[in-house]
Amino acid sequence: MQPGSGGSNGAIHERRVQYMSGPNQVRIAPSILSADFARLGEEVRAIAEAGADYIHIDVMDGHFVPNLTIGPAVIKALRPHSDLPFDVHLMISPVDPYVEAFADAGADIITVHPEAGAHVHRTVQLVKSLGKKAGVSLNPGTPVEMVDNLLGDVDLILVMSVNPGFGGQSFITSQLAKIEALRARIDGSGRDIELEVDGGINRDTAAAAIKAGAGVLVAGTAAFSGGADSYADNIRRLRGA
Ligand code: DX5
Ligand code: ZN
């Protein structure tokens, strides 16, 4: 696939084979929330060249979470800048009316919070009906049982290790037990479900999250610190944690 042709439903497989890490390696999903918003296209290219596996995009509505970020138009504008999968984390409520716009904009994975709508199973089906991978995200206060009736459907479970809304917060260590519990559930399901952790990831917390069973680490501050010359080292350090 050529840069610029992203966004079509058939593109995900081609994008997914371009992982920088091996199949059993931890994947790194830098959150562009910590990038320079005035140069987002360049930042996406730089972090992709530095070895990112996904581009994590935090969408906030100032209502479901107390912050406002970006919408589908920005995702569409970024799409030509990288062939990496766009891992779109929707922190918006209601969510269903906007899912199609994010799919059309070029999202590959669309992750939603069960609290963002009355029918999370329906939302997951909606994401899948659009040919996208579906993720469900658990806030620190959301019990692990929330996923029990979704394990047959989702492609990704996102554990929030901070309360969503801002980058730069501290990792909530009680979430490690949740990661362990989810790892057991995922392995028991026999399905290929990615287990991703988001919030307060640095070298130390990355190691703890990996040990607990996480396979994908979202990192904002830790990935984008020090400017573009540091990105490759930042990612290497997290992957090797
Ligand atoms: C928080 C977002 C995160 C955030 C992570 O609501 O979902 O993706 O950007 O930032 P750090 O890594 O700085 O905690
Ligand atoms: Zn996120």
C-alpha cells in the first residue's frame, strides 16, 4: 500500500504486516497527545520511523472526559503520513453516532468505553460491521467482569492505568492485577485479543505491565520526550523494559 491510500477497509492487513517488532514482541503505541500539535504530520512520520507499531490517537470530547482533543478531520489529515495502524481511542459520549466518521477517516482499531453508551455490545458490532478492529477500554474503576460477555467479539482490550483525560499522569499500580486477570481471560478464550495498557507508562511501569501480561503499551510522555532525535531510543527502552 502506498502512503495516502489509507482509510479503505482492505488496508488494515497490509498495514498490520509492517510492525517493527516481531510477532511475540511487545508493541509500542505512541500517543500523539504528547506530540507537537502544530506539526502533527511530521511527528507521526518521525515516531513511525523511530519504530512505533501503532499510532495511538486520543479522542476526547470535554464531556466524557474533562479535555478536548481532536476529531475525524485531523485523523483523515494524518492518514497519508503513515501506513502504521491507527489505534483510535474514543473517549466520547455518545459514541455510536461518530463511529462511522472515525472509520471513514482511516482508523484501523476503534476502542470504546462501556460507560460511553448504553449498549457496548452493539457499539462493538457497529465497529466490526465497518471492517475495523474493535477494542473495549476499562477505566481504573471499571471491573474486569465488564469484558466477560465481549470476549467473543473484541479484538483488543485496553486497560486504563490512569483516569482518562490527560497525558503525564502517574500509573495506578492497582491496575496490574486487572491486567493479570484479563491475561488469564484472554488466554482462556483462545482468541487473538490484544491486551493494551494506557497511562503513566515509563520504563519501570512498562516492565511491570509486561510482566502482568500486557502486549501493547501506549506511551505519550515517554515516547515523545526529548524531541525527534530521542524517539527511537525512547521506543527501544520501552520495548526492552
Ligand atoms: C489518557 C490517554 C493516554 C495518554 C497517555 O487519557 O488515553 O493515551 O495520552 O499519556 P502518558 O503516557 O503521558 O500517560
Ligand atoms: Zn489513550
